[in-house]
Amino acid sequence: IKTVFIDPDSGTAEERYGTLEETEDGYIVKFDKDEKSTKRDLTLEEQLGVSVVQHADTGEITLVTGDTQTDITEAMKAAGMYETTFEKEGKTWIATVTGGSEAPRVSVQEAGKEEK
């Protein structure tokens, strides 16, 4: 499992790989202390708090924009994509989820601006 630790103060993210183990209380992610991590700059999506989550147990697909969580499962199954707008930092942003219900991924761009 890939886990991303976000440090908003430095504007970086650290990616680490670990294993997901089931316990009697739920699940725990274990990291090998010798495993090397990768540091990188935050993506625009991470900076804005936007992500897409595919729940392994239910198959539900959730779009997270800041504090808002939206179940987009049916839209992803029907159309293979989902698009919405949201406000953040005084700007309007467009979040687009593509990849169908098998491999959803999200991208963000400022409304009214061409994609780079």
C-alpha cells in the first residue's frame, strides 16, 4: 500500500510503501524501517485537499473536496467520469474524476483557465 504523508508547511509530500495487515480491531499499515521514502512537491490536488477514494470493501468511490465527501460511485459506473466545481481560496475550481470505476483518478484546474 502506498501512503502519502503531506507536510503543508514545507509544501512537500513523502511517499512510503507498507503492508496492510488485519487485526482484531481493524487494519494497521506497517512500514519497513529500511524502506526508502520519496519526497516530492505537493500536487495541485494535494494543495487544495482534493482526492478520490475507492473503498476496497464496498467498491464505493468517494470524491473529497476539502471537508466535503461525495459518493460518485453510480456516476463513475454509468459514465466512467465525474466532474464538479468547488470554491477554495476565493477561486472556482473544477475537479474531474476519470478512469471509470476500476481505476479512478482526480485532476483539478482553475475554472476559466486552459489545462496545461
